[in-house]
Amino acid sequence: MWTNNPITSRLHLKWPIIQAPMAGGATTPALVAAVSEAGGLGTLGAAYMSPEQIREAIKSIRALTDKPFGVNLFIPEDYDADQPIAESIAQAMNEVRDRLGIPQNPQVTQFTEPFGEQMAVVLEEQPAVFSFTFGVLDHRLMAELKQRGITVIGTATTVREAIALEASGVDMIAAQGSEAGGHRGSFLPDSPGNMIGTMALVPQMVDRVKIPVIAAGGIMDGRGIAAALALGAQAAQLGTAFLTCKESGAHALHKKAILETREESIVMTRAFSGKWARGIQNEFMTTLAPFDHELPTYPVQNALTKDIRAAAGKQQQIAYMSMWAGQAAPLSQEISASELVEKLAAETTRICSNLGQPQ
């Protein structure tokens, strides 16, 4: 039965369907709770949230559901806060700021949220699942999570990364294919060379690790879920598919762009954050593309564009917003999260039945 495997059993899920942890406000408590209530696993993308915001979001989710859900954070990366910013880049971004009517050369005082304090909240609140991206978790924190009975999921974009994650003690691995929207989870190292498609990555990863693999990237419907399961994944993780749900916190213009975009318009960029990410092409990405090799690394560039992204959102200026989306975004639908989970489950069941698999 496609619904009965180690992941659904361990996490007490009705369906092996996971809502991807999309940081930046899209994964509202309402969205996370709705997915979990429908039988999947909702996940709070908490990387850009303060410790107190994480705690409040977890409380809000628990007020809406008693089902399991997850919380996701970014593993801290070394960076130079004083790295020089090329004049060409500073000028290009200041020209954008002029168009938005906001001050030039803003002073950045904080590049990331305090990871240690974020983790302290996770350990105190004890969600059913903790997932992470951009690296390997510290052994001490891994042990503390395990002591509290929290299932740990790491993100890998290559088999080599999956092997490293398994050795670190994670319980499951999200195999992030190149089709995925948003930031690449690569860490050995993060490079365009780690662009392996989901359907090619999953079976290779399944053959090399002994723990459950979750397929992620380009999966939007039952066809994608069935394909991932056939290749050995024990669950499918969908992000873009949930961005256009009614409960999603994505900007209204972001949702509209996803529903109207073409696959050719979804490209990779470092413009907004300094880290490779996939989204819908717009003027800001095009403007900074010629300076790609000069861009500050993550999280410095991410902090430097925060004012631009915030102002663009407030002013409804789609040209300067970061609109993350996977390659299969044109398959998106404008429905509720519970309706989407039910539809995904029905489609997958029908396909498995047509293939002669037991239900």
C-alpha cells in the first residue's frame, strides 16, 4: 500500500505527503495546520523568524491541530559581514531603491536570526519533526533532539550529501532535485554542479542510504507522487503546490505570478540572497545578472536586499520581489490546503490502482 511505509508509520500520517518548509512567511500556522489535519505533514519554515515568533507560531499551530507537524531552520554558514561590496552592485541596487523611494545604502545590523536561540525554542516546544537545510547539524543538538523523541530530517542535493547526513544521525533525508523552487539546499559545496533532477537523484540516493528518502522538487500532483514512490522514495515533499493555497502567506502578486507563469520563465538566480535559488524571472534578477560573479555571498546579499524586497511587496512592485517557484509551477491550483491534500491523495491512489499496485 502506497500509504503504509516507515515514514507514515513513524510520523502517524494518513498520507506520505509533506508540505515543504518555505521560509519567508508562506508557511502560516493556518497552512501548516491544514496540511497536518488533512493527513499530511505540515512544516513551518522558521529560518527567518525570531525565537519568539517561532514559539508563537508553534502555539498557533497547536491551537488549530493536534496532529504532527514540523519546524525547519537553516544551518548557520560562515560569512564575512565586512566583505566589500562592488561599486557596480551597490549602484545597481541603489538605483532600484530610488525607484522604490527608499534610502540608499541602508545600514545592516543583523544578517541572520540567532540559530542557538531558535534551536532552544524547538527543543523546548518539541514538535514532532525538526528539519534543516544548508548543512549538517551539530552532534550535540542532534543528540538533544533524539532525546526528546523529535524526528530529524536533513536536506541533500547529491548522494554525497545524503551519505554525510546519514552518518550525522538524521532519521530521514529530503532529496531536493534541481526542479525545486527556492534555495538550493546544497552544502558540499553549494554550486550549480549540484543540479541533479529529482527523478534521477531519488533512486541513486535510495540505493546508497539505509534511511527513508523523501522526494522533493517539481512534484505538483499525484503523477509526481506516484513516480517518486515508484523510484523508492517513501514520501513526497511539495512546496510550490502549496504556495497558491488559500492559507498560504505568500504575497498576492506572488500567487498570481505562479498561477500565470510559464515554465521558461522560472530560472536560477543569486540576485536576492547570494545563494542559488529558483524563481520567476523579473527585472531585479535581470538587472543583477551581469554582476553575478561579484555578488556578496549568503547571508550578506540576503540582508542587503531585505529593504528592497520589503518595499517592493508593500508597493505592489512585482519587478523587485523574490517570487520563488519550482519548474512545474504552471500546474499550480488556487484551492485550500485540505482540498489539495485530498486531491493529491485521490490522484495517487488512482494511479497506483491503474498500475496494479495494492491499495
